[in-house]
Amino acid sequence: MLFRSLAEWNVAAGYANSVDLFQSSGGRTYAVQTVGWSRDLTHDAGPPVLRGRFAWGVEVTPVFAQLTPSHMYGIGVAPVVWRWNVTPRRRWSAFAELSMGGLWTTAALPEHTSRVNFSAHWGGGIRLFPHGAHALLLGYRFQHFSNGNQFSANPGVNSHVVIAGWSRRQ
């Protein structure tokens, strides 16, 4: 069987609420916009219910806008996006992902730390295929930002993020 590697482009927007967890500060809300690309690296593998392909991708966050408790803006990049793409069904497909990268903001995030932060998220979602390869993308992420122990303290921001967007796998 010939291996056909699929690539995916996606554009999404999301809304987040931070939570008090470990050294994380709650009470923050922010919006993000992302653009991503990935490529399958493996054949279909795994048990029937989770059968799928492993993909590696990159994601850019051209818009990060904290709305409360103060306004700040930023940009980010995640050169490591690992995604498990479950074998597509006729009208939908699922995925799970893990990501690592950086975020640069106009003010320290959280306060009294740094404008340069590490970012990571884990989550998943579904793609709904109304017609062909174009899909509506719906997902959830648990997002983390912190200074990665650059200072004596490492407070961070942990958030629940809901995203929606467009995807094309080909």
C-alpha cells in the first residue's frame, strides 16, 4: 500500500478564561487567532477506535489580546505541534494535540514577570465536513503560559480555551 501523506491548513479564533491552578493566576480573559499547518508522518496505526495518523505541525498566533484584568496584546509561535488525527469518518474526524512554543506580549504576563513567555497546550477537537475537504473546526485547549523558571518565581496563566475555525486537509 502506498503511503499518502496529508497536509492540513487551519485558521481559528478562540476565547479563554484563566483558572487558579498551582501558581497560575485566574480572572483573566483573552482572545486568540491562530494559523496552522501540519503534515501526517505515519500510516494509519493503532486500535480500531483510535486508529489514525501522527502529524507534526507549526502554529502562529498573530493575535493575542488579553481583555481582563488589563489590556495587553501579543504574538506567538509554536514550532512543535504534535497531533493525532483519528481516521476520518464520512462527515467528521477527531484529533488530539500537544503544542509547545513562545508568546511575546506588550506587558508582563502575569504581572511582575516577563513579556517573553513559554507556551504549551493540550487539547482536541473535531472537524465537520459539510462538503469535501473543507471543514468546520471546533476544539478545546488547556493553555499554559509561564516564564519557564527564568526568574526565582514561575507564576503562570492556565486557561480553558474554546476555538472555532476552518480546516482543509489534502
